[in-house]
Amino acid sequence: MILTGAGVSAASGLDTFRGHGGLWKQFDAEACATATALYTDPLRVWKLISFMRRAARTAKPNPAHQAIAALEHRLSNEQSLTVATQNIDGLHQRAGSGNVIELHGRLSHTRCMSRRCSLEPFEDWELYETQVPRCERCGAPLRPDVVLFEELLPPDAYRATETAVQTCDLFLAVGTSCTVHPACDFVYEARDAGARTMLVNLEPPESTADAFDEIHLGPAEELLPLLLG
Ligand code: APR
């Protein structure tokens, strides 16, 4: 399995969250990326989402995404590849990856905040920077179909990732600072379940270095095409 983070989309021109020029240096995560913020100041959440949608809707997959998609299509019948991504940009799917678990949701969709409403999440790349959009069915505010801080991961996504973590032979993490739970815990579970663990990242992880058998430092868009053949 491959766990990806924002670094895998850096070469597609999308900001990472931490490190040089990261989104959390441009936006206050506490004020615009938490479940609390969605209730206290939803327009601030929508301004961040609109900023990210403006960049992501025209972004193209880069050689890192393409190397992962190509690997999936080269596997034999006895092999499988699961991509569990923390990214919400949809670039793995656009590169041709089929088995993608979106741990943190998807920027491309909006949903109604009312749990009683029957409106399904719908594809929406609209920008909402002056007023909070409302559900056409029930009138409740709409929200982005992403996982904010203080929120649980989608249960199906979490369960599918746990299955891959427990059964994979190789756990490859790419372009992630390994700082956000529960995604950063998966490498320990995979190692304890007997997988070989590898990291491809621009810089060493702050705390999970001990969990990796191999660490390859460098840009994913250059290293992945080499490492994945
Ligand atoms: N190739 C490989 N790694 C890269 C590249 C690149 N071209 N560019 C940056 N990186 C690395 C950085 O060194 C950093 O360690 O990618 C990592 C990105 O880390 P973060 O910005 O923290 O992104 P991520 O790990 O995906 O964050 C996890 O945190 O804010 C939340 O929900 C958000 O999904 C996100 C989660």
C-alpha cells in the first residue's frame, strides 16, 4: 500500500500544509479548518476551501502520481495496490489510480450540513468567498465534503485503510510530514504486522523515522518513477 500526503502534489503546483510556504503559514488552521470553525465562522472555512479549489481544479497529476498509477496497472493477478491518501485534490484518480481511499475527503464535493437532509454530496468546484452556500433542498448551510480537524475520518475509509495496513507486504509513505493522526500511526501498525516500510519525502520525518526500514530523501516526482520502476 501507499500512503500519500501533500508532498506528492507539490510538483503539481499545490501548496503543502507545513514546511516552506505551507498553507498553515497562510491560513490559521484553528480558525478555518476545524469543526468548531464550521459552526462559529463557516465563511472562513469556505474561503480556505475556495483558495484550495481555485488551485486544485486546474492542477494536473505529476510524475509521482503517474508512477503510482502505472504501478497499479502493472501488477500481476496475485498482487494489489491500495493508495490511501490524505490529499483532497483528486489527483491520484486523475492520474489513473483506481483503488484510492480518500482519508480526508475530497475538495471536489459539497454536502448539506443537515443530517436529516436527503441531499447527497455533489460535485462542486464553485468558490464561496462572500457568503455561505445553502442547501436547495432544506435550506441548511452547505459544507465541503472534507474531514476537518476535530472530525473523525469516514468510517469506511478508515476500515479499508486498516485492512490494507494489516495485510500489506510493503508500506510506502510518500510526501507526508507524518504528523497528523491517525494517518501517521499506520506505519507502526504495518511494521508490527510484518510489512517492509519505506518513506519517500523531501525531508526526514519529525518523529516516525524509527518506523521506516528505508528512507529516501528527495522529490517524489523524481524518486518514485525510479523506485517504482
Ligand atoms: N516530494 C516529496 N516530499 C515533499 C515534496 C516533494 N516534491 N514537497 C514537499 N514534500 C514533503 C515535505 O517535506 C513535508 O514533509 O511533504 C510533506 C508534506 O507535509 P504536510 O504539509 O504536513 O502534509 P501532510 O503530511 O499531507 O499533512 C497531513 O495535515 O493539515 C492536515 O488534513 C491536512 O491532509 C493534511 C494532513
